[in-house]
Amino acid sequence: MNAAPPANIQSVLDHLDAGRPDQAEAALAGLLGEGTPAPLWGLGGVVAAGLGRYRLAADRFAQALRLAPDQPNHSANLAGALVKLGRLADAEQLLRQVLEKHPAHPGAAATLGAALHGQGRFAQARAFLEQSRAMRPDDPALLVSLGTVAKDLGDLSTAINDLQRAVQLAPGDATARWNLAVALLTAGRWREAWPLVEARRHHPDYALASHAGPAWTGQPLAGRTLLVHAEQGRGDVLQLARLLPAVAAWGARLVVECQPELAHLMARVPGVAQVVPRGTPVPAYDLQCAMMSLCGPLGVEADKVPGPAIWLSPDPAEQAAWADRLEGPGLRVGLCWAGQPANPVDARRSLPLAALHPLAAVPGVRFVCLQQGPAAAQAADWPGGMVQADLPDFAATAALVANLDLVISVDTAVAHLAGGLGRPVWLLNRFDGCWRWLKDRPDCGWYPGLRQFRQRVPGDWSYPISLLAARLRAQASR
């Protein structure tokens, strides 16, 4: 077979150097196939990773490794793609093999740190990342990893320092700016963080819908139509919906685009004129804004959140139907113990329902299943039984939650739903909680009725569950 033309390879490299991975991928056309040498497969993997196509990147790196099994870079690059795909244990095994033969490999220790970080083994991750820092003290990507691990360990001052240094070294790096924003948010420095949050638009792992037209950044809105489009998960949308009445008060006609399963509930938020389920045509508008980008113009702070304290409401008829079904003695407590498995942190935030069985021993409590998806099957083994229901969308769930005395949930959309409805929420929170819950505080300025029960040790739910069970026993006895 003839070797790939050097001019074409140079074109791929030029596009990569200029930050044009899509054009680099186009330049690869016809260069990869049977007989292609390992270095070119490796280059193809780098291009695919730059596009966020990590499965394709892993396939290309794996082919390079098959052709050149003694080249540690192919192993390290494959492991990096596996980390992005959530195959953390496979990545760890591969990287330890690399470091056993090549202990000074410039990237393997850092990638191993990322694999351990993803598994919640933060202290071990930090040790490998520090090992890499000794060889590459001014590597922006390494500083981002170090800062992110420090944040998750609760060392926020170190995290912010490392991430600020990464931004200084690579001011155009969207990953560095976004991770710095998250660290500042976690530290409660929200006003400082909002400009940096906009870097998510260019983050390779952040999917943000693109809508034509000028963005709203605080311009006058009287008499104008503003399209607000949802981003991130459903819980994020339910949380950020608190801001919509405040935006409407500026005189805007609000059109909200969101996930179909949220549409009925979002249509009941004060100030919303029209809801468009994602995937259907949007009406004409003057300005557009991604939901999280509302925070900067509105001046949102950790303990100063615009909008009403209760902004979600159920359909009265559906709520009444659930009131009839739940009538009877006892404290009515809803349970949700697992989030969406596709979420990168789901293994750290979710837990098996069996871990909550100590709650079933509390007398005077009627438990209601709020869990949906495959994890809901665990409710069949709840001691004493649990009220279950088919909940087709979040409007139906809201009608049920509105009749409960308390919701106990991990960090998933149900917690945000209950908080927005003004119901008491007890949040079982992982050690490295999301930025919105801040650090080392039991409450939440966004949801006045929420109380946190946080892990003291990463991965160990025993302390928060025991504390929560004692509080539940005390509340039920009253």
C-alpha cells in the first residue's frame, strides 16, 4: 500500500494546531483504512477526541496500539478516551501498565489521576497528578486536573489558585475557564464566576443548543420576545426556572424551550407565555438566552436569588386526585435514590435503595416511590411496602410531591422539583457535591426548605443516612 500523502497529513496537523478539528477530520478522509500505519491511526484518534467523539477516538487509538503495542503514547491516549467514555477501571488498568514500564511518561500519571478522580478516589488522584506536576509545572491541562481534584476534596483555595494559573497560561482554554467558574461557584463567589461560566459554550464536553439571533446579556426587554432555552439536565432546568418570573418582570414575553417531559410543568411557571418542547419549531423572537446565562444579568448570588421562593405548581385536579389516594395517617415521605446513569457522576451521587432500609424501621411513616427508570424496581423489596405510581412526566410527579410532607432524595431532578414546589427536602449529598450546594453548609439559599445530609468520606453513605434516620424518627414522633 502507498503511504498517505505527506501534504494531506500536514493539512491535518495544520487544522489541529489552528483549533479546527472538524476540518482536520475532513482532511483525514481517505487516509485511514487497511494498511494505514499506527502513527496515522493515532493522529486520527487525536482528531476525533478534539471533536468530542470519544468512542471513535478510542477505536482509532486501539487500532494504533494493535499495530504498535510497544508505543506507550497509544496506550495513554486510548486510556484518555476511555476516561471520557466512563470506562474508568479499564483506563486505570491500562495506565498502570504504561507507568510500570515507563514511569516518567509525561501524560500517563495525569490521565491515571483523571481515572481515579472519576471513581471518587480523590486523594489517590491528587498524588498521581502531583507526580506529573513535578515534571510539567506549567502544563495548563494538568493544572486544570489538579484544581478540579482539589475542589472535590474541599480545598477550594488551592483549587482556585491552580485554575487561575491555568487560565493565565492558556486564556483561551474553555475547559480551564469553565472549571475555574465551577470552583468559584462552589466557594460562593457567584458574581465573579458568571462571566467565566460562558466558557461552557466552547467546552468540548458541554452540549449547548445553538439558536440564531442576538443573545440577551442585560439589554432592555420591554415589548420584546425572549427565547430562553434549556440546557444541562432536567434538574438544572427546574432550578433555573426560578429566574423566569424575574426576567418576565423586565417586560419580556417569555418563550421557553425545554425537554418534552418538562413542558407541562414549565407552562405553569409565572411569567412564561409559551413553552416549546425541544425538537419542535420555535416562534419568532427578538433575543435568545441559554438558561444558565440568565444568572449574570440578573445578578444571582448564593444567598440572593431573584424570583419567588415557590415557582412550580401542580395541576389542581391532579393534586386533588393524589390527595384522595394518599389519605390516611402517618408522615408521607417520598424517596428518590438514583439519578440518570448516563451522568458522569451518577455512581457517586446515587445509592441502592437497600442502603436506605434503616428508614423503614421508623414508625409512623408512609413511604412513596418517586424513583423512575430501572432503579424503581428496587422498591418491590422495601420493608413494609411503598406506594408506587406511573408518573409519565414531571407535571404528574409534581401533583404527587405536592401532597407529601417530606421528600428525601439524592442530587437529582426530584430534589429540584420538590424545592421549587416549596416542599421540605432532605438532600442526601455526595462528598464532592455540585457547585449549587456550596461547601460545608446544611442549607441552600436557592431552596429555603432544603436541608443537606452530606457524606463526610467520599463514597461512604453511612453517616448521612444514620443522621437522616434519627431526624426522621424525631419528626415522625411529632
